[in-house]
Amino acid sequence: GAVGCDRSRKPTAQAITINLPQAFFRSEAGTDFYTELEAAIELAAKAHLQKRQLLKKFTDRASGTFGQSAGWVSDGAGALTFDEFEYAVSLGGLNESVKLLSGEEILESDAAVRLALRIVSYVYFRLREESARHGLKLVLEDVPAGDAVDRFSRIDAQMYPRARGLLTDRARYTPGFRVRGGPSYEALAVESRFHT
């Protein structure tokens, strides 16, 4: 991920997407879903730490700003302050992982919604713990997954036979906190619960 900035937010140094269905498929070998999810969170934190070390090389020591010597600025607002960078983590396949764990998609029952909220809460609080441990601003964001969910779907279908059956009528996993079923009042109401 490249360094990006939106004036209303802090600059994002990098965004990493966690493949939730793959955590489930890996758990079928004898661990559990949350153990595999934990491993993915730890890998994301490690990758962000590596990115921070790389970016630090381009930080002016005197001013603490990033890229100033190269002429990089934040939309004309001045140089980016290195210590304000956020390191984003997003989720891919939340709806599919809920289906694998419970047999129902998120919109199919209140229990499935609660499970999805529990997974997102787990990731959110673990990222806060890793942030404190490493002095790194890890944030859970609904980052547009772009091609990541397409790649996750293809890779999982090649590696895990059960993934092929999961996506028989679908091209890819759902990105972020999205549910299947297209835009509807119910879908928007459920998706909004993940943004609180």
C-alpha cells in the first residue's frame, strides 16, 4: 500500500486486508477460527511494523515529517507528520466466514449478525492491543478491498475444496463489512452497525 492522505483523516501509510474465510479453512486442520484469525492479525501488525521502518528512512529527523526532502506534501497542506500515520487493517469475506461458522449468511438471522459483530469486535480490540504494544496506530477500517477479495476467492478456491462450493454462484468474497443481497434497507441497517 502507498501512503495516502485525506484532509479529514490522518494519513494512511498502508492498508492490509485479512482473508477471513481462509482463517476458517486453515482452522479445519485442527486449530480453531480465532487462533487462525489471531495469526493473521499478528502478521498484519508485523507487516505494518516493517512498513513503518521503511518509511522512517524517508523521514526528516529534524522536523519529523515524511517526504519533505522529496517534495511530497499532503494535498498542499504541508509535509506529512510521520508520527501521525495510521496503518489500516480491513476485512475480506466477513459474510462468507459467518456462513462457514454458522451455516447462515449475515442477513439470514440475528445470530449471524451477532457472530459477524463478534468477529469484527475481536479484530478491533486485538488491533488496539497491538497498537499499544508496538506504538503503532493500527486502525480497523472499511477500506475498499479492490481486487483483494477477488484474489482471495481465487486462491482459496485453488487451495481449499470447500471454498469452491462456497462461491458457486458468486464471483468473489464480500469486501469489508458488506452483506450479500444488494442494496436494501435491511442490508444498510445491518452494515451500519459495523461502523459504530
